Amino acid sequence: MLGDLITDRKNICFAILVHENREAVKDMLDNIAYFCPNSSIVLFNGGDDLHLCDSLNYLVCPTSRKLEYGITGTYILEVMEWLERIKFDYKYIINLDSDALFAKEGFEQFVIREMMNKNADYMGVDVRVPRKSWWCGKCIRPEWKNWQPLFDSDDFLGCFNVGQIFSKRYVKRLLKYKKFDQFRKTLYHTKVFGIDEIAFVTMARTLGFNPKKYPRQVSRSIRYRPHFSCEEIKDYLKNHPKAYLFHPVERDMKNEVRTFIRNSIPKT
């Protein structure tokens, strides 16, 4: 089984940070399997329950451990290193949190269209030079002397963490970056809240890539807060044909949005 999962040839690999509520994790896995059937999934267990991912039949990053809320940047880096080490076959890694769900098909085709067909290596939601008032930007200022030499820049970029897309070329270039060891060490010791919304998008630029911003018609359904209501989901599905991925959705299995989406999937 492990060998089959490693050699499963699919362009997209979803890397999911999970930490609680096994039923909601299973619900998300079923959701992705239905709406993105041509993609692979790997997990990182960032919670207290060591058995959270047992018997789910998906690969789990062996360095999984409890992570501090808001300071989770090491997770996606460890997933990148791990997938390279085991020679996992993929073209793009997409970062997801466990409170995201798809509500329609089409996201896989969107990724191929925007990344592969346009030879892009990084895409994120709301990629920008952030305003000085941005909270995560304020948090990095006390550590800027550590990050500035790694970014080789006098400023940094920001994005929203959920949905960040990294090409395999990005991963390989990052892991071979001349300052990678220091980057990794700094990431492990940082206290910057939301560092994953700064470090990897800025590194895309440092590595010579052109960070790409999600089209608004796709990113409009990916946000920090509030959690989606069922009325919103129905409106999006009716009026926004390119809204595929929704974040955030309550992890409660009885939540009306989660129930509505789950009931839209045909029973097998």
C-alpha cells in the first residue's frame, strides 16, 4: 500500500495540516477525493492525538508533531523535504488547512490552467506587498534582522496561507538555496505569528520566480473569517462559477455548510 501511494502518478498533491476531530478529517478526505479525483493527498498531524491519522490510508509526514497555533511554517517545509526524500511523484503541492472544503468540481483544471499552462511556480491568495498595518507584518518586524538577509530584500510579500501552490521546481530550488540551512533554522526558531503567510511567498521572489496571485473569481471564497454560512455557499454556487474551494468551514460534522456539501456528493 505504501509503495502504491508513493508511486501514484498525479499532478497535484494536497498537503493538509490536521490537528483534531478525526471525523472532520475523514470528511475532508472524502470531499477532496470526490471533487479532485486526480490528486494525491498527504497529511501532517499537528495536534495532540498521535493516532488522529491512523488507518486513514493516506501518507502521514513522519516528522508530524504538535505545532503552536499561528506558527506553523515548518510544516509545509517538512512536507517538501519528506516528499523529495521518498521521491513522491507530483508537479504541484497545495497547502490546505483542515477547515477547508470543495463544493464543486473544476479546481484541478484551474490549477493546471494557471500553473502548468502558464509555466508558473508559485501562486497564492492575495499576494501583495502588505500595508504596514497588517498584523503578520507587524509580527515579523522584531525579527526582521534575521529574515532580511535570507530574503535578500528590504521588504517582504504577504499572502493568505490556505491554497498556496508550489511547483516541484520551486521545491527543488528552495531545498538547494545557498542559505537554506539558515532559512530552515530561522523558521524553526521564529515566534512570528503567520510566518507561513510571509516566508514562502517572499522566498518565491528571492528564488527568482514571479509570485502569482489567484484570480479574484477563485480566491473570493478563500478567506480568514467569518466561517461560511449555508446561504453564502448556495449563493456562491449559483452566482460565482469559479468559486471551488471554501475556507473556513466549521469542523463540526453537524455544521449546516459541511452537511450541505457532504449531501451533495453521491453515495457510493
